[in-house]
Amino acid sequence: MEENTNFIVYCIEEYKAARNLSGREVIRLFNRYGILDYIRNYYEALHTTGPRYIVDDIDGFIKARA
């Protein structure tokens, strides 16, 4: 569980930096689109990728639900 939590924090920080958002803005966005559940559900695949892929994947996930 701790590994997943650390990875979620990593994803939040990477997304925040890549999109120049505050932590609060990222959490609101992630909650709105269910991204935290997405990261948890696809942890096995996502944690093997790089930060650019993760940010792009999250963007794609948001676009598909917007």
C-alpha cells in the first residue's frame, strides 16, 4: 500500500510541475475526474513508465471524460 501511496504522490507532483498548477488545483482536478482511482487501478502498468508518459496519460484520461 505504501508503494501505491508514494506513486500517487509522485504522479501528483509530476502533473503539478508539468502543467504549472498548484497542489490544490491538481487534487481538485484529480478528484473531479477520478484520476486517483485510475492511478490505483493501473498502478502496475503506470509505475513502469516515465513522467512524461504519466502526464500525457492523465491528460488523455481527462479529455476522454470532459
